[in-house]
Amino acid sequence: MPDEKKKYTTIHYHSYLQLDKITGAQKLRSAELEDQPAHEEMLFIIIHQAYELWFKQIIHELNSVVVMFKDDWVDERNLGTAVGRLDRVSEILRLLIQQIHVLETMTPLDFLDFRNYLFPASGFQSLQFRIIELILGLKEDNRMTYSGHSYKVVFTEEQKEQLGNIEEGGSLLELIESWLERTPFLELKNFKFLEEYQKAVHRMLDKEKQAIMDSAYLTDKEKEMRSKMLGGTDTYFKAVLDEDAHNKMRAEGKISLSYKATIAALLINLYREQPILNMPYNLLMSLKSIDELMTTWRYRHAQMVMRMIGNKIGTGGSSGHGYLAATAEKHKVFKDLNHIASLLIPRSELPELPDELKKELGFYFSQK
Amino acid sequence: MPDEKKKYTTIHYHSYLQLDKITGAQKLRSAELEDQPAHEEMLFIIIHQAYELWFKQIIHELNSVVVMFKDDWVDERNLGTAVGRLDRVSEILRLLIQQIHVLETMTPLDFLDFRNYLFPASGFQSLQFRIIELILGLKEDNRMTYSGHSYKVVFTEEQKEQLGNIEEGGSLLELIESWLERTPFLELKNFKFLEEYQKAVHRMLDKEKQAIMDSAYLTDKEKEMRSKMLGGTDTYFKAVLDEDAHNKMRAEGKISLSYKATIAALLINLYREQPILNMPYNLLMSLKSIDELMTTWRYRHAQMVMRMIGNKIGTGGSSGHGYLAATAEKHKVFKDLNHIASLLIPRSELPELPDELKKELGFYFSQK
Amino acid sequence: MPDEKKKYTTIHYHSYLQLDKITGAQKLRSAELEDQPAHEEMLFIIIHQAYELWFKQIIHELNSVVVMFKDDWVDERNLGTAVGRLDRVSEILRLLIQQIHVLETMTPLDFLDFRNYLFPASGFQSLQFRIIELILGLKEDNRMTYSGHSYKVVFTEEQKEQLGNIEEGGSLLELIESWLERTPFLELKNFKFLEEYQKAVHRMLDKEKQAIMDSAYLTDKEKEMRSKMLGGTDTYFKAVLDEDAHNKMRAEGKISLSYKATIAALLINLYREQPILNMPYNLLMSLKSIDELMTTWRYRHAQMVMRMIGNKIGTGGSSGHGYLAATAEKHKVFKDLNHIASLLIPRSELPELPDELKKELGFYFSQK
Amino acid sequence: MPDEKKKYTTIHYHSYLQLDKITGAQKLRSAELEDQPAHEEMLFIIIHQAYELWFKQIIHELNSVVVMFKDDWVDERNLGTAVGRLDRVSEILRLLIQQIHVLETMTPLDFLDFRNYLFPASGFQSLQFRIIELILGLKEDNRMTYSGHSYKVVFTEEQKEQLGNIEEGGSLLELIESWLERTPFLELKNFKFLEEYQKAVHRMLDKEKQAIMDSAYLTDKEKEMRSKMLGGTDTYFKAVLDEDAHNKMRAEGKISLSYKATIAALLINLYREQPILNMPYNLLMSLKSIDELMTTWRYRHAQMVMRMIGNKIGTGGSSGHGYLAATAEKHKVFKDLNHIASLLIPRSELPELPDELKKELGFYFSQK
């Protein structure tokens, strides 16, 4: 229980930030095991500690967003805050990518001065990094295996239990999917979005086919190629909009989001200028951004490992560069949101929303 | 012939920079082909023009370095300048990577407003980008094909001729390889680097095997695993140092640099603190840096294409994201320099250079 | 008039981007005036041309936002687009700041190789940069003079006319001020924002005074100091909220925004989570961000000039570093928005909005 | 004494990095003093802890460079290492500047949720930051006062003692000055650098005066202005090269480096392509870079404080923005190195070094 009088106690920078702990946590293995500590080992320790501080911050932000989405209904006044916190996570990830530049000031020869003393410690054992992946929604089935084993094999029993609890808790991916599925605008005031959208797609494709054929400027060969490309696009729209085809790909693990959630995401992307869809659109953009930055970080990290140890085995006995580069693509969580881009049609072809519906999607004040 | 008196003419910013040309070169297709120009098309044009300006600068720097290395002997006083210019290329590449953030402010829906008018223009048709790849040393055999065709198929006859001349000119990769092969320090004053190095590797591996076996702290299982890893490393050193094995891999296209050049690069890496090897070391680092940044740029560009068009075909009819992501790895030019990292041994194990040799590698002034 | 059939003509990268103009616009003065061109002059030309390309883009974005705000009423569906374009301007400014790193690869000694040939060309003669300042809203009265002269003295008659037209057109600062003044929420449904806010400020200050006095943890000296600081803050709130005091400072040129606009900006900052105030809040943040980045760019540019020429006169005969560093602070356009930060009170002290008012500020759909 | 057998113990990531300490050091004041912790306070704590981790790393690097320069003679093989470590400090400072972006995701209204609980803690109490300033060489006389008091007033007795010891230890500025003064090349083999340099300056200025007068392209008014500028430059060279004038400015606190050190720095800048001067040149560049980045960090920090609290008093009772902005310029340590830029003359005017001297400045191996 807060104590009003306590609010006016004083606090000093050094104790507030517990700097005795923070700056007293660097113990070089090379100092223990050699006559002369390896100068470069300090950087190795500090940079990983900085990463872990920021992982804690990321978890703090992601958890707070998960809480906002746990219920059946998300307060609109929270959506802006959720977007702000996810954007902060993106800003932190940009910092963590830049941080790799600092580690690149260590040369491979320098690393060899203390590398042997680190075995078998390795970034694979970062509990917080795995927690971040779990909160985002990376499923074990979608992971690269760790020399054939589950990623959990490197953790203690206590840590495995912690990971297990988070897995059950409900990830951002699952909660966002539920939230998307709950969107009320797919059928409103006699406007059936999906039907109208499909009609618009057909109108657009027919118009383009005709214009290609009528063109006075293309050669026959070019006309043939362009029609073929259009055909390809046509097939793509059909296959993806077909609920059965969608569910089939979902069963095969190629798609994560449910059909309903996908159509909702499409609506939000197409009509994002409608006031009530504006913040939902920003939310989807923020999730995509986090995914891309995690991917970039994994890739740059893989590059740095390649530079540092070439083709040798990594400190934890892993395959080093190859593994890390593969996770860059495979461990994407929100990749379905990128595929929405393939389903967009130009604004000029979008079905116009009836006035009655626009009113529903606008601000109360403005409707008078 | 310069005119002394002309040196004191005046010049104005606008005409010096030919801004009529620069700022008068933006002609929107959507303005020609629609009633209303697409606002976003300006950004698309400007950003690609900015890329091409910087490509011209990169070519200017790389060409000047090629000139320095064309002879049988590189002036030492030029080495520092060469490194400075290559580092400038790296700094420009960092800028070009950041530039992708600006294009990411365009949403996929916005891009659809004018995308159809661009066909079949595409980044594949950037002549300057191909020139950069050629000057660095990317061989046609090592390229991803362009839907089965040579990359040259998108250029005019005149442009193909220009590319052909540059291919014959001699790339940075070839010139650096020759320069490395010419290094005089591999056998100097009775010190045979390769022999001494191999002895040091064996000494090191034997010592480690023994320490693992004697360890009071490892379990038998851990001892077995660590010996096995050591064995793997052992084999690696042998395979790579064997000239026949090296040439075999080179014939298979897995390695670019000759055996002699590789050993020279290893020497430079190991003894870079010797004054005369300092700038050669920095040169190799600069080349690695350019390679990594080109790779990162390709990867981020692929990510952005994925975000912008999902799985649709790219503007030039190419496979878009997939192709670009693959070139990130495949089109590396100086990857052999990364493999040197696998051949390094700790400083504490390095053969000590005899004083007579250190004198040769130092400054004249300091030897007195 | 668009021609349907023309839409399917083809276009090639090189001609679409008019690369003959772009890459054919580099003419080195040192090549004209010396036997040997100065290698470094190419970078100098290219980097300034890149700046001018991006200045054109910034003007394109700012102009489009000015157009949105020119009327008596801004369409809500445009607000999000306006914010997106202003954020793009910020992203471009970040790129332009990073671009300075590239110019820093040129050493002072290298610059001396061609610097004398540039006289009197100088960045002061960048028309586009002045246009940007004018569109944002920098008034001539608030400018540093150019060795005692108006900044227009370096332009041709035609350019001066262009600048004059833009000055009359209406800047972003003026249009945003009008838009803020038009906000309807200052008095709505019996809720008088300013009255309620002032009551809340007094409540808050009284509560804090009492807590300081009652504190069991502060020494008398600390209590005295904290009360004094509170007193200072108290006076500050009063002075700024007083309409007469505000107008007096405005007449003295210390404040730009009108009293009404300032109060509106305060409301928007305090109640930004209300849906209809969310995008207006983001708009103010975007303007602040542009101001800060322009300031940072000016400062970093000044630093670079200092590094490049020390205390010598700049290429245009100006005082170089000193002038540039001073404009960093003096040429801020939206600094009033920063002062709003001094007027904020903690959320816990904010007057709660009556339900009837919250309904007005929310989405139509959600009110049912 | 190291234990050979201990080298093969194992270590785990979590304990190696002491993550219990690192991630267990975040204790929110708002959690103690309120019912509900302020979400944003976690970021505030984490970001400052990350800063302090990196400050520790910077101190580690700077101290190791101080050690290299403490003797009467610096081993050439160390110079490259020293430059590498100073460049690493620059890379870390770039990261710390970018880190400010993360704190900018906190809005002023959010900060108010917990700001009152921080009093009087403030960044002024960062011991490590003061240590960095001392090691670089910031003298107390050159500091901005802290509301009229010494900066040490905010520290404990123990901390003040620690600062005192470092002040006596010898800063980088002092050690670099001594090292510069020891340079043997100012008079070597009958080549007196300063004399030759002064002759070259006069030759250059006379030649330029004549060319201006003879110019067929300048108006009389332009000739007058250009001669006047040349006169200004002329006076500048004289004043700075005059030992008495230099010492007078040094006594007034306007210059830090001794006359002899300044001339040595000039020599190094002018003849940096000579092999033995190459690394000394890079060293001076690295110091300038650190100075500029510290300045940029201070400036961006000041901007952020302005954004966060407007004109209110900072958390420690200081004047906030104004103080911080002033230290950006005033607390520069190596500004004299920037002034060297004013003393450079074009390469084409440099006195050619006699062959005998070039031999001394080159590599031993190459002289044969």
C-alpha cells in the first residue's frame, strides 16, 4: 500500500539504477584461467549483457500488449497505446541490429584469445530470447531443430517450466488472430465485403485482359506474356480466397492465420483510411515491422558469426552460421501479413463503401 | 590545358551542380497515363535516381582503386588511399541500406496506384549496378540466372558492349589476388611461414587433446564430444592447407582465390601488427566489409519487395523476393576472405617471428 | 487526357529515370581548371546533387500536406495520410543526417585540392532548402542574417520571385495554427476545458505542497528547496495560461502560436487517447519530429564544416561554422509545440471527461 | 595462477553473464510508492542501465590506451591497436546516440506518471560519465558549473576520491600531447619542417594574390573582396604559427595543446601518406571522432530533455536543456585538432620531402 509521505523520500542515481549490480557483473573467464586477462573479453560480456537488458524491456512491452488483447473485447483507447509499445519494440530491435556493429570491431584473431574458455555457453541458452519468440507466437513445430533436438534441451528444469507456462499462456499471434476474427465489419448494413471484393477483382482482371488485347503498342509476344502473367495472378486470387484451399494450406503448416482472420486483415488494409480501421491498420503494420527486424537481426548475426569463425563450429557446438541464416526466414511469426500484400487491388478498383457504412466507421462527432 | 587566369572565374551553386538536369528529370508515368498523377510515384522515381547517383560514386571509387592495383607493384603510399576509398564505398553502402527505410514508408496499396505503368522496367536493368558487380569481380558463372537467361538479356547492344569491356578489364578480385600472390614475406630470412604455421597448428591441437583428456572437470561424455570437435577442426585445417585439396575445390567453383593468395591472406591476418602488414590487413578488411554490406543490401531489398508485393511477380516479370534473397548469399565476391577466419590460431600459439624478420617488416627509422 | 491503350506501352528503367540526365550532370571544376581532376571533387558534387533530389521530394510531400490544410475544414480521412507524409519527411531527414557521414570520409587536405575553384558557390544558394524553410514557416524576421543581408541576396531575380510567391502562399505553421484554432472541443457539452484544467493544476499544486510539508523523510532544507521549485513551476503555469501574458510574448517574437491554438494543442496532448484526438496528436508529434531533425541536421552540418575548414572562411565567404551552429536553434519553426510539454500534468490529475463528451470523441460504431 | 586443467571446465550462458544480477536490478519507484507501477518507468531504468554498461566498456578501452601512452616511448606495434580501440569507442558512441531514439518513444505525459519519484536522482550523478570526461582530459576549469558549484558536489566522499585519483593519473589529452611533442621528424636530415612550411605558405599566398589581380574574369569589386579574404587567411596563418601568440592564447585557455605538439600534429596531417606517419594520423582522426560524437550525444540529449520537459526544471533541479546544450560545445576536449584544418595548404603547394627523408619515413623492407 503506497505511503503518501514516502513519496517525498529522496533517491540517488547510483542506488536507483542498482549500479553496484550492473557494473559489478563482469567476470572474465580469461582472468580466471590465464595470467593475463584477454582485453577483448570485456566487450563480449558487456554486449551480451546489454542485449539481455533490452530483451527484458521487449518482454515487458510485449507482455503488456498481450494483456490488452486477452479479453473478448479490446478497448479502443488501448489500441493506440498497444501500437506505440509495439513500435517501441521495433525501435529497440533497430538498436540491437546496430549493436552488431560494435561487436564487429572485434577481429577473429582477438576472439580466439578467449573463445575456448566459453564452451559450451552460447546464445542458444538465452532464456529471454526464447521467451520473446514464444510471446510473439513461434511454435515449436516451425522451429529449426537444434542438431536434431528440441531447443529446450539447453535449459534447466526450472527454465523449461517457465517456457512451458508461457507457451500455454497465449501468444500475440493467437490473440491477434482472435481479435481479427471478431471484427464486425465484414458484413454490415447489407454490405458483404468478401462478395463485393471478389466482384471487384473479376471486374479488374477482365478490364486488364481487354486492355492488353486492344493495345496498339504491344507486340503479340508481349501480349501473350502479359496475359499469362495476369492469368497467374488470377489463379492466385482464386486459390487464396477459397476457404477450403486456405484451410488445406493451413493444415500443411504453410499458413498460420485462419481464413476469417485473413479476410479481416485484408479489409483493414483496403479501407484503412476509415477512422475506426486506422489504428487496427497501424497495429498490423507494427507486427510486420517487428517480424522484419527480428529477421534482419538474425541475418546480420549470422553474417557476423561467419566473419568471426568462418566455417568452424560455434561456441555451443552448433553449426554456427548455417543454422542462424536459416532461422532468419523460418522463424518468421507474422509472415501471413506480408501475403496480404498479394491480395490488394488498386484503390481505383475498390468497391465504394455505402454512405451508411462510412458513417458507422467514422467518428461520432463528425456524423452530425 | 588549364588557364591560370580562369581559376578565378566564379561559379554558382545551381549551375555547378547542374540542378536544372537533376531536378528536372522526374516525369511521372501516372501523370501521363491518368487524370491524376499518383502522389507516391515521385518517391519511387527520386529514390531510384538517388541510388543511381551513388552507384556512379561507387564506380568512381572502385575504378580508382583498380588503377592502383593494375601494375606489378603497388606503391605503399597508395595503399592507405585505397583503403580510405574502399571504406568510403562501405559508408555509401550503409547509406543505401538506410535508404530502404524511406521506400518502406510507401504502403503496398499506394504502390498499386502506379505499379502497372512501370512494366517492364525493373532494377535488373540498372547498368551501373551490374558494372559495380563486375568491377568487384562477380563472374557470370557464379550468378543466379535471370529466369534461365543471362543477366545481359535486359540490356541494349551498346550497354552489353560496355559490360563486356569491363569484364575484360580486370576486376578487383583478380587484381587483389595477384597482389596477394606477390607478397614477398612468405619466405624471408630463413623463416618459412607455412611450415612454421603448420607446426604451430599441430602443437596447438596436441596440447588441447591432452588437456581435455587430463581434465578433472569434464565427464567422459563431454571429453568425447570435445575431442570429436577438435578432430573436426583438425581435419579442417589439413584439408584447407593441402594445396591439391585447395585446387580441387577451386576447380569446383567453391573457392575463388588461388592457394598462394590464400596463404598470403592468412599471413597478413596473423601478423597484422607488423607495420608493413598493417595496411594490407586493413585492405582485406575493407573488401570483406563491402561484400557484407552488398549482401545486407540485397537481403533488405528482398525483404522490402516481399512486403510490397507479397508473392506476386515483380515489375520486371521476375520471381521477385525469392530471386533477390538467393543472390544475397550467392553473389558474394570476397567470401574466401571470411574463410580465413577458420584458419586462425590464437596469438599465444603463433610462431614468434625472428628479430631479423621483424626488422624487415618494421619502419626504417625505427631500426636504428 | 489519358489514353486507355497507352497504358500498355512499355518503359525501360534507364529512360523512365532519365539516367542520361542524372548521371551526366557531374562536371568537375578541377578537370576544367587543372591538368588532373581532383578525385575527391566527384563526391562533393554527387552528395550535393543527392541532397537536392531529396529536397525536391521533401517539397513534394510538404506541398501536398499544405493543400490538405488550406480549407476551412480538413477531411478526417486525410489526417492519417498527412501524418504519414510528414513522417516520411522525418525519415528522409534521418537519411540526410546519415549522409553527412559519407562527406566526412573526405579529409580537409583532400578538400583543399579543389576548394578554391568553388568560390563563391555555397549551400546558401540552395533554392530548394530555402523553399523548405518557407513552406514549414520560417519567417524572415526569425532568421540569422547573412553577413547583415537578407538571405535572398544570393538568388537571381527569378528565384527571389519564386520565394516571394511561396511566402505569400501560406506556410504549414500558419495553416496548422488555423486548424488548431478551429478545434471544436474546447467547450463541448458543458465541459469547459480550460477552466477544468486550471482547477486541476491548482488542486495538484496544493496537494504537492502539503505532502512536502508533511513528509517524514525530508530535511527542512530539502523541504524548503522543493517548495521553492514548486513555486517556480506554479508561476510558470500561471504566466503561460494568462492570455495577456501569452500575447505579450507573442508580440515580442518569443512565441509563434496564438493563445487559442496553444490551448487546443494542450487539449490534444492531454486527451490523445480519445479516438478523435489520436490522429491530431500524431500530427503534432510529426511536426516536432521534423523540427528536431532539421535542427540536428544543421548542427551536424556545422560540426562537419568545423572539421573541414577549422576557423577559415567558408566557400561562400560566410563565417562558416559559427553561423550554421546558431541557425540550429534559431531556425526552429515549431518550438512552441515543445513548450506544451511544460504545461502537462500527470494523467492521475487530469479532469475526467464526462461520459457525454467521451461519446462525442469516440467512434460512431462503438457508441451503440 | 592459472590451472591448466581448469581450462576445460564448462560454463553456462546465464551464469557467465551473471544474468541474475543484470535482469534482477530493476526496481520501479512507482511500484513502491503507488498502487499501480508506471509501465514507462521500466524503460527509464533499463535505458540508463544500458548506458552505464557501455560507459564501463568505454572506460575499459580508454584506460587500455592510456596505459600504452604512459611511457616515454610508444611501441609502434601498439599504435594500430590503440587506434582500433578508440574507433571502437566511436562505434559505441554512435550506438549511444541512436539509443536516444528509444527514449524518445516515451511521451512527456508518460514521463509525468513517475517523474516526481525520481527526485533528486539525475544523470549528473553518473560517476562513470565523469570518469570518461576525466580520462579524455576535460579540465575542471573548462567545465560549465553546476548551478555555480563544482560538478563533484553531487558525489559521495568515496566517489570524489576516485575522481581525484583519475585527475592525477594523466589524461589522454596530456599523454597525446607528450607523444606529439616527442615526434622526431620535425628536424631530420637537414629538413626543417616549420621553415619549409612557412616558405610554402608565403609562396602560395603571393601566387594567389597575383592570380586574383591578373584575373580577366573578376570585377574590381570581386578582386577587392577576394584579396581581403586572402589577407584574412594570411593573418591567420601568421598568428597561429607565432609561438608567442600561441602561448598567449594557451594562457587564456583558448588553446590546450602546446606549440610543439600543434606543429607535430600539422606535420602528421600534411604528410600522412608517409608510412610511419600513417597510423599517427589515424590516431588523431580517432580522437577527433570521439570528441565530435560526445558533442553530438550531448546535443541530442539536450534536445530530448527539451522535448520531454519543455522549460521546466530537470529531475535534479538543474536548468535542464540550457545547461546540456551549452556543454555540447564547451566540453570538447580535442578541439585543437580541428583547428589544424585551418593550417593546411593544398598538396600541390606542400614542400616535397627530400629522398633521404622519405627513406627514413618508409618501411625497412622497401628501402632495398
